Amino acid sequence: MAEFTETAAAAARRQNGGAAARLANEEQMQEQISKLQDELKSVTEKLTKLTETRVEQARSTARHLVRSGQQIADDLSNQAGDYEGQLEEAIRERPIVAVAGAIGIGFIIASLLRRH
């Protein structure tokens, strides 16, 4: 009977030791999970900041391109106005040449359209 008592006691110690080991493993796993959660939160924050920075850079570039496009459109409009003024002046100075030029351009366009 003494052997049975010793075996039961040894089994109880092994169970208690196993429970303590499981508890230690669970605590380690909880710590690792907590660290992973913190790292994931940190990575998420960094990605959010990086995305916000990139979005702001894209907006700034877009604003710059819009301003440049508007400036180019204004310049072209001014040049077109200048050319229009020059053309009107040339027509006033030499109306016969202007009419002859218009007739010639019309003839060329009509010839091209008939061929197709």
C-alpha cells in the first residue's frame, strides 16, 4: 500500500507540475499576444501617417498642376486674342488678298473631301 501512496503522490506532483507549466506557457502566450497587438497597433499608426503624408503630397501636386494648367490656358487665350487682332488688321489692310486666300483654302478642302 505504501507503493500505491508513493505512486499517487508522484502522480499528483506531476499533475501539479504540469498545471504550473501550462499556466506558465499560457502567461507567456498572453505576453506574446500582447506584444504582437502593440506591434500591430504601431505598424497601423505608421501606415496611417505615411498614407496621410502621401495623400497630402498628391493634393499639393494636383493643386500645382491645376494652377499651371490655368496659367497655360490664360497664356494661350491671350495669344489667340493677339493673333485674332493681327488677322483682323491684315484683312482690313488687304481685303482682296484675304478673300482670295479664303477661296483658295475652301478649294483645297473641297478637293480633299471629294477624293475620300
